[in-house]
Amino acid sequence: MSEYAWKSPIDTGPIPESGTNYDVIVVGGGPGGSGTAAFMAMNGNKVLLLEKAVWPRDKTCGDAVGGKSLKHVKELGVKLTIEQTPHFRVDTIIFGSPNGNEIAIALPEEEVEQREAGYSLPREQFDSILFSNATEKVQAAGGAVIQNFTVTEIHLEEMKITGVSGIIGGKRSGNDEIQFNAPLTIGAGGYNCPVARTITAAYNEPMVDKEHYCGAYREYWSNVEGCGDSKGAIEIHFIDEIIPGYFWIFPVGNGVVNVGIGMVISEMDKRKVKLRKLQEWVINEHPKFSKRFKKAQLIEKTGKGWQLPFGSPRKKAPSFQPRRAAMAGAMCVGDAASLVDPFTGEGIGNALLSAKIASDFFDSNIHSEGFTQNAADEYQNKLWDTLCPELTNSFKLQRLVRRKRLINWFVGRAAKKEELQRALTDMIASKEAQGQFHSKWWLIKTLLF
């Protein structure tokens, strides 16, 4: 793929006839959906990948692609492609506390390679590479890909999902509704995925929990003081006015910086916060950050908001943690399964991980008459068993940063403790290395002694 290929349209071929049968239907073409479609096709399945947008398209996000993501994009065969396109290589992670103290955790070159701290690059670019790769793999396996497809109905028969209906161009296009059938439908449509809504509604369980949903707002800026062009630090700052939440500065290369803010929605409602106005205040009036943005320029029409469904454990979960993400005939992945890290806000890694797990649970021969409820339960148990320690730890840290004095003290201690520095970096850089956080004794010993 050439340097500017992600800015070009992606040809996804002819539209299949209404009523066509597939092994797997994937609703959503972001990282989770493209990853699932590619993994399923690599397993020999006939896949239909449906995407509401038309490429090239922007996706609102913090744009950080962590180590877990890189592991899976390597499996999908596109890691080298990403590295051959412009990107920002993360070699340092900066954490800032409410009292203004900072800890900059630098990764030596050998550490960058070992722990895969990751990249930062626009989602328009990253998603296009994954979607193009999925299109090639799906078509090679006899499947099809449709862009500009709006789902109008998820077919539910006797507590089993059997396919989808939708309209190319949306409801106002005047086009006829078309429908497709499959023993398995994958929900990968983000925080408001129609498959996820159907699953939770079928069991009369909540889709949205404002205590575990985050509102986020992002803009692109250029010429922000202290940011590198191709390699350097990403920054996470816990500011008095934003807690519980944080302000981020993530360079994405070529002098462009993703600047954003996020806060738990229940807290936003309580304080009647508007994230766009809050970010405007931070950039223009905060005594520390206004200096860095004095000569910066906002890239017009890049301000966008969205929601992040956290994977944090619920005290009184009605079913599978963090919420029901599968039923007979369907599995959800990524944001549609509520898997965003509650501390860092990163979701791509868990989207790709869940895509891989989902592909391991489907067999077109065994499930030719439909993906079973038992298989759905096994998928949900596997998903939570795999992610529970990591997401629980991240939720603990999210709760910790609600207390300003505690986070001030924590960052202060981390500045002096190499073990804590490594652990904080692992929250983003290497999820597999979080084992020490599982032990309360380790945390107490490291903080106090």
C-alpha cells in the first residue's frame, strides 16, 4: 500500500443478491469488525462484511495503537504495511497529576521493541489499512463486502439471531431493503451496535450503564509545543477540572497532534459538563497548557465527540461481565461488547483480541444449523476470563484517580519507583505484563516501602 493509499476509495466489488446465505455476517468495518472478518475468512468461512460508512472515512478516537493491537495486526499480515506509512512511534509515556507534577517514562530502543509501546496514527489511516486487508481476505474466501449499508433489522427468531436486513445508502435513499442470512452474526458496530442492542433487549438487560460509559471529545492541532514529529511521547494528564477523566496529547506524526478529553458520563451529567467547552478552557486558560497552545493552530472541522463503553466490572452484573455480549446466533466484539479499558480509554487492542477469540469459537461445520447458546456462553466466559484481571486493574486505577490527593501522591511515588514506572507503562504498552498489579500486597509494598 502506497503512502497515500488510505485517502483513496476502497473498491469492495458487486453487491450480492438479497437472500444470499453466508457462514458469518459481520456488522461494522472498524478494527473489531475488519479483524473478525479477516480472521473468519482466514479460517475458510464465507463472510459478509457490512459497513455503514464509505471509505475513506474518519473515526473519532484518541488514535493510540498499543502493543496488544500490534500483536494482532501482525497476525493479520498488515503490521509491515502500517510501518511503511507515516506514523508516530511512541518511545515515552508522560503521566501528569492534578498538582502539576509529571513523570516521563522513557522506553529505550530495546524496550520499545520488547514491550511494543505502539504507535499513534489517525484512525482514517489505520482503519483503512485493516478494512482493505479484510476486503481482500473476505473476497478471496468467496465472501462479499458492502459499504454504505445501514442495518434496519437484526433477525431474531425464537431467541436466535439468524441474519440482518438493511438498505444501501440509508433509509432516505429510496433503495429497497435487502436481507442476508447466516448461522452467526458478529456485532462490531461500536457503542451503539444494533446487534448488541438486540442481544441485551432479548434478555431484558441494560445496554448502557452511565457509571461505565465515558464521553470523549477530540480535536486535531498543529504546532503544539513540546510534541515531536515522528517519535516521542504521548501524554495523559489528570487535571482538577476533569477528574474523573483525563486530558490527552497524542502526536500522530507530521506535526499533527490528537488532543482530547474524556470523562465518565454519570459524572458529566452530575456536573453538567460539556466536554468541548471544558477542552477549550484547558487549551486557552489553563496556566500550564495554555502556554503550550499559544502558537498552535486548530485544524478546522476536526472536533468530534463519541462514547466509550468501558469493560470495568459491574457490582450487580445481570449476566456475563461486563455485559451480555453473545446469544444463540451472535457474538459481539470490541466496543459493541463493552471492552474499552477504563483507565486508558484504549479499545483497539481489546477489539482485535475479541475478534481473534470469536473466530476461534465458530466452526462452519459444527454450527451449520446455527451458532448455539452453549457456544455463546463459552465465548463470553472465555472473553471475561481473559480480560477480567486487566480490566479490573484498570478500573481500580480509574477509581484511584478520582481522589486528587491520592493520584498526586501516586505520581510522586512513581517518580521515585522504577517498578511503578514500569507498571504504569504496562497499562498501555504490554497488557500481558500486568501480573504484578493483580497482587494487592505488591501494590502496597511498592507504594509504601
